[in-house]
Amino acid sequence: SITLTEGKNKQVRKMFEAIGHPVKKLTRVRYDFLTLNGVERGTYRQLKIHEVKQLYAHSQPKL
């Protein structure tokens, strides 16, 4: 299991390719505080109002 706090899909693939371990499958299991717990494969759920507000607040630059 690998945990990145920041990065992109291609960054992970390049890191593993560099050490001779190509990535066959990569799954994002969390975005900020949102997880995939309780969400079945191939489905989605609507975000609750407080989740949208929290994501918006996290995206604003801190002064």
C-alpha cells in the first residue's frame, strides 16, 4: 500500500516504472476527506451539502 498526500496518477506510474515495477492498476480510494467506503464498484453517490461546502472551503487559498 502506498499513500501520497499530493500527486498525480502519472507520477505514481513513473515512480514505480523507474524502479522496475510497472503499475497495472491504480485505484484512488480517497480524495481529501471523501472515501469510497460504502460505494459499490461502478456506482456513485451524490455529495451532501456539507461535503460540498467543505470541499469548497479546502480549495480556497489561505490568507
